[in-house]
Amino acid sequence: MLFALTLLGMFYSQLRMPPEIYPQKIEGTFEVYGSLSTGDQGKFYLSRYLNDGIYKIKGSIDVIPPGHKRSYLWSRGFYKMLKVESFTLVRALKDPLLKRFKDLYPEDVAYFLYGAISGDKRGLPADLRSVIYRSGLGHLLAVSGFHVTLLAGILFLVLRFLTFSPRFAIVLSLFGLSIYLGYIGFQPSALRAYFLFIFLSFGKLLGLRVSYLNLLGACGLILAVWNPFVVWDAGFQLSFAAFFFIALTLESKLPYYWVYLAPQLGTFPILLLRFGYLPLASFLSNLFAIPLFSFAFTLGFFSLIPFIGEFLAPTVSFVVEFIFFTSYLFLKLLPSINL
């Protein structure tokens, strides 16, 4: 079904973008984030990288050629390339979240927390990013079910602390997650977790017994209808596979240590095929990193609150730096296997 929907989406995209009408000249104001642009005129992949900002751009629109991460771009709704001929910066864009983190933490810690919350990993040093991925901790920087679950838990507990009823706390948590999904740009892996959380929440509110595998299939179908190319997104594939094996373990009533092992084993083939390596250190590094990251992620959100952040910052910095240390250590002990 997903494959058929993907083929339909590819056919539909060609109907929307007949090659004979391209290239087209264009001139206007665009909101640019690196090599991606959004705005009233549409979503475009830029032919060159620009610092985040509002730009006046003159150029031409064309189809995205093979390569250029085309399947990834299509999965995010970017179907056209904007070939930049000239540009003028109107105004630089600064994310207040990143500014707050940079005021509180060392640069590597700030960019790590910002990447974990927003999914934007561009500021993280390349060598550190490589170590994190090859030690099996790349999922910490890809907003997915783990992050959505943590945030939903934070929102729910805060609302319960404020004496809201459980049902109203769930509804408000869903509203908060909707705002968060909009902030990060509705990334496919996070959307899968978001829809799953909605189904689970309504099942809880209505007192229904739910099947994790059925809910996962429903989430995948919704996302494939919304954008058939989403099935080619690596983040979606990894997130979907990880939860599939977790759900399979839970519904098969296997020992609980399989909940930890199964998603890692299940995502290995995707990592090998898509990225060309197997992170053997994953089994050790995640044992330490998952609880530490949960702690740092939670405190990182609370550190956005004025005055409280200055008090929490030393603890969060220490925890994140320890995650970096364990990543280096376990990668030395168990180097990744390259394809």
C-alpha cells in the first residue's frame, strides 16, 4: 500500500510540475534557512547555501535534478529548485531558542540541545556529530518518538502539578505538541509519533484497548496519504522501524530487555543501506545515554525559563558533556563497521 501510494505521489508530482514549463524566471522576497526557502511563493531548494535570513532573490525555478538529496527533499515537500543568480540580505534571522542556549551553555552543548529540540544540527561541529552518529546516538539529534514522548510527559506532569484534571491535561498536552510540531517544521519522524500519541490519548480517554501495531500502521498510512514521498525519508524509516520492533516486542510479551535491543537491531539494516555503517557501540552507549539525555532534555526545556536556566545550566552542561565522553569512549572500544 505504501509503495503504491509513493508511485501515485511521484506520478502526481510530475503532473504538477511538467518539465516543459521549466525553468521559470522568478524574483521576490524569500525566508531562507540554509539551502531551503519557504514563503508565499512556495517551498524551494536553493542552488547555494545562505545564512538564515530574509532575502531578495533573483533567479529561476527548475525541477530538482537526480541526486541533490532529492528523495529527502521530496519527503519534506520541497519539489522545486531555486537557482540563485543574485541576492540581497534584507534581515538576518536569529532563533531565540538558540540564542538562549548559547547564553547559558558552551557552544557544543548549546548546539547539541538545540539540535535535539529543533532537529537543526547545522551548528554542531562535524567531528562531534560524526562521533555521536557512529556511536549509535544519532537518534538523539533526530526529533522522533523519543523526543515527542519526553515532551508530552513534561507537559502532562507540569499540567497535573498545576492541578489540571488528567483528561484536560492530555488535551492541553496535545495542543502543546501541535505548537512544537509547527516549530520544527512537521518533520516526518515526529509526525509519526505525534499521530501515535493522539491515537493512544483518545484510546485512553475513551477507555479503549489499543494495538500498538495497528496504530503504527494507521499512522504510516496517514503520513503516506499526506505525502507519499515520506516513506523515502531516512528519519521516518528509522523512527517507524524502531517503534515497529518495540511494538512487536510488547505485543509478543517478550522479556523487557528486548524492548531495548529490538529497535537497535531492527534499525541496523536501514543504517547500513542508507548511511553505510553499523554502530556496534550502540548497545553500550545507549545504555548510558538514554537516561542521561532524558534528564538533560527535561532540564534543558526548563532552562528556557529566566533565572531558572542560570541555576540549571551547570548540571545540564555536565550531563551533556558526559554523553559526549561516553560516545567517544564506546566508539573507541567498539568502532563502527563501514560498508
